[in-house]
Amino acid sequence: MAFKSILTVVTDENLARHTVSYAEALCAAQDAHLDVLCFGVDRSQTGYYYAGVNAVVVEETLSRATMEAAELAKQARAVLAHSDVRWALNDGVAQLADISRHVAGHARFSDLVVLPKPYGQKHGVELEPVVEGALFEGQTPVLVLPDEGEFSTAPKRVVIGWNESAEALRAVRAALPILVQADTVHVVVVNPAQHGPNRSDPGGLLSQYLARHGVTVEIDVLSKTLPRISDIIQRHVVDVNADLVVMGAYGHSRFREAILGGATRNMLEHASVPVFMAH
């Protein structure tokens, strides 16, 4: 089992080189084909302009978005010019309200989507619907990169945030090509349930499943000593010197995550290592 088709979506020139470079290196490690989508984003809300201005605004915004797409494609080609991986590149313009649909259309025929993190200073508003388009409409796992850093394409120490949810299990299954290559995989269980069939062996069935795939597993049962689960996982990432986090995405509704926060959003905002997610 391996990733054979990897997609990355580029919408921000400040993040383009970092994201495409990692995606290219991951494709080289997995012997995969890389597809690059470069979108100039039309952020106009034409319905809110007074009569007579719409045509002018549309022309200007489309022209700007087209130039942005061309510049992003130029940056991506510069990264891939001397690459040995198989790659293809498409560029175009997408409206902000419709970009998730465009991403999903390509993501559903990929094994993995590599994206920059959607939150942070000077991060465009389009980054969040790009991630959600791949996860929800495309039904494809996503590997989210922090803004800066050199990250391994073959992580040796991996932390799994395990809460027995369907999302977490799907993320683990999708990440198997990476997990089987790791030296150690830490199954992290925070405040395990006091009742239920797995109360005496939290994480035991998952560890058995992974071990049968040849994965070296350790179960780390942690107390909730910090207000947020994501903070506990991130602290444990530092404690075990992990290279990657695997977790389920958006156990609550996206609206609730956006308004109140949640493990997914908090992890993506503050993670210092790549985060592999599935929904």
C-alpha cells in the first residue's frame, strides 16, 4: 500500500514554494505522481455592488486573479523544473464561494492532498475552504503543513490522537503507508472512558490492528491536565520528538468548530509538525 497520486493546491505566493517542495519530496519518497493546482482567487462579491459597476469590478478582479494564477504556476514550475517525479500542473481562476467544489473535483481522484495550514497571520480566507473541500466534498485525507520548517517525508516517530471515533480510525487507515515506515507510533489516549468494552485496555484494539500491519506501537494514556485536548497532544509531540500527528478531523460540525474552537482547529492553528487528517 502506498500513495500513488498526490495533489497540492496553491493559492498564496508566500506559501507556494514551501508547499510544492514538500509535496514533490513526498512524491519522490512514495514513487507517486504529483498534481499541482494553482488558483488565482476571485474574492469579489458582485451582488453587493450598485448597478453599472458590476462589469468593471468583475473585469478587474478576474484580471488580477488570472495574473495571480500565472505567477503561482510560474513559482511551482520553478520548483519542479529539475524534479525526477512525474507531475502535472493546472492553473485557473476560482471564486471564493466556489473554490471548495473545484478542489473536491480533483481531490476525490487523489490518494492524499498536501496543503498549507489554513489559519495564521496573513493567511488568505480561501485556505480554509480549500482544506474543507478536500476533506468533506472530496473525501480525501489531507496532510497540513506548518508555515515553516524542514519536515521529513518518512516520519520516524508518529503520534496518533485516538478517541475511538470514526474520523480517527479513517485517518489511521489512510495513513498506513506512512505508519508502516515509522520506527515508533504512539497511540495517545487522553482521559479514556471509564465505561464501555475498551475501558480496561484503551487503544488496545487499534494497537493490535496496527501491529498486524507490522507497525511498532506504544500506547500512551494521558490525563487531561490542560484545558484543550489539542494542547495535550502538542505537548506530547514535543515530549516524544514526533515528526507527524495523525488525527480525525472535525468531530463536531464545522460551524461549531469555527465558532467555539475544537481539537481540529486548535491543532491546525498551533501545530509545529505536519498533521495528517481524515474525516
